[in-house]
Amino acid sequence: MADEEVSQTDTQGKVLKALKKHSHLAELQWAECISSVKVSEVGDGNLNDVFRAFPSEDPSNSVVVKHAPPYIKCLGKDFPLHEERGELEYKAQFKFHSIAPGSVPKPIFYDSSLRVMCMEDLRNYVIYRSSLISGHLNDDAALKLARDVAIIHRDTHVAKIGEDAIKQLDKEFQNHEMVELTERYIFTGPFSPDDPTNRCSPFLKAKLDWVHGDQEVLRAAAHMKKIFLEKKEALVHGDLHTGSIMVKDKDAKVFDSEFCYVGPCAFDIGLLVANYIFVYYCHLLQPEDNDNHRVFAYRVVEICNKTVTEYLEHMTSFDVDKETYQANFVSEVAGFAGCEIVRRLIGAAHVTEFDTTPQAELDALGAGVRLLKAYGRIHSIGTLMLIALMLA
């Protein structure tokens, strides 16, 4: 048996052990008889092993179980990562659920000795990224997502809870290793031409000077990194892209909160906006049935505008006047979106939007560069989208 097969068997054994250990919980009474429990691997997470577990006689009564290996799963054992990240993810999910019920899958337990987390299984939901790529977008789900994120930011914001409470929250959600991971793979590596984890398509190799040869872009990325590391504003998800959201009809729920920390609110929204921009270019340049894809691309622009507007209507905690706060917020959203676009195209972790339209990567990279060069002059979501997508 191969090493990874042995490892997989060991991991599933931990999952089964954890389920039986917590079978006193109402949701897991079926796990008392462990011989009748089925476990199957699901998802393609970059960091963790993810499984669906259920009683063999009732597959509909399932839960999702995550195990944190001591390394970055997608990069291998040469890239170690602390196993305790699962505990912080559980704490974050519990906190989000208490502030905005229904914003995340319901957390069930975290077992610190086995490094196993259990949560509600969103069986009939789909990954938001997959939904958008296939041309499905529900406005109500997108706006619910914006409201949930706004409520979490609002109710943990320093302007609402005060300096002492934000310091305590920051202490509770200390997440040094995951923050360092984000710093490296979003703000440092992609902007360093010699970083060994960088990779890009042939379409972009000839254009890397747009990033590495432009001092204005490099200064902007460095400034956004400083804000990311130093601004202690509210409890943020820290990895809010369309692959960490699940949707069903009018509902949306966020998962994978292991990057959660106290930081700038604009970071969450900036990542989300960047991922909408990927979807826009993915559909705009689809060669087959281009007219319908273009219509959907412009729907994505519309929902991106509505998302930020909805967020700002509900994020009512700020310590300066509303107009100044919102202008500065959107400027930071633009800068963070630019960094996310660049890193997803020439950094280590790519997205699937461009699998069928690799030529669209060039236009998307241009959007990221423009946002970084102009972020200081961008104070409304309309201006952000005009500059990013050259819609004027």
C-alpha cells in the first residue's frame, strides 16, 4: 500500500474515532455504532482533508468532517503548517454563527486531540464558484452573503465594541501562521519575480513586467500588505473567495474560516470583488454562445455593484463620518482586489474560471494592475468597476 493510502486510512480512522467520541450529541447519535458509519472524501481543499460521514442506513443524515494535517495539503509535506488551525476555524465558525445565524454551516464539535472538526453538511448546496462558472447567479443569495458579512463586521467592529474589546478579540483570534501564509502568497510572493511558488500560463509569461517591472504596482502591493497586517478593525473571514461560499436558491453560507483574524473589513470584500471580476472575464470571452455569456458577464458586474452597496447599507459601525469611511473603504477594496487578481494569475494558487478561456487571463491581469495603480483615487464601487473592466 502506498504511503498516501496508509495516511488516508489513518485519517479516516481519526474521523471515525472522533465521531464515536462525540456520539452523545443529538446530531451524531448514529455514530455510536461506528461499524455502520460510512466516510467518503469530498472537496479539493488546499489545506485540509474533508470528508462526508453518514450512517449507512440513512445517507441523508450526514455531516462534514475536516481534519487538519500538519502541512499545506496542496503543496505537500515540505510545507509544514500547524494542526491547531482547526480549533481556530471552529471558534470562528461558532462566532459567525452566533452573530449572524445561517451565515455559516452550523458547527457541531471540534476535537483538539484528534484535530477533527465536525459541522452541518450542506448536502444540496453547490460551490459558488462552480455556480457562477456555469452561468447561475441568484441575486437574493448574493445580497444575503453581503448582509451576513456586513453584520459580522459591524458587530465586531472596533467602533462598536471599543478598543479594549477589539484587543481581547485580537488576542482570542491570534492566527499568526495563517496570516503569514496570506502575507506570503497574496502580498509578497506574486510580486517577487524569483519566488519559487509562482507559476503562470504561457499567455502571461510575456507580461510579467506589468507587475514586476512597475514600481507603482509594487508600492501599492506593499501598502496593501501593511494595511492587511496592521489595521485591527473587525473580525474578518480572511479568505472570502467564491470557492469558500456555498449557495442554494436564495441562500448562501460561508465556510473555510481558518484564516479568520482581526483585520481590515475591506480585505474580505476585496477578495470577493476580485472573484466576481474573474467570472466577468470568464464569460465575456467565452467563444461559444458568446452573446448569452456576455449578458451573464454584465449581470455579474451588476451584482458586484449591488453587493458593495448592500454591504455598506448594513455595515454601520465606523469611527469617522459615513462618507469618509465609505470612500476609504472602497479604496482599500480596490487595492485588495488588485492583489487578489494578481496572485491568482501569477502566484501559487490559481482559480478554475480560466480553464476554458486562458486568453482571458491577460485581460484579468490588466484589471488587477489597473486597480493597484489607481486604488488611491477609487472611492465608489462604480468607479472601481469602470477602471477594473474598462467599461467607460
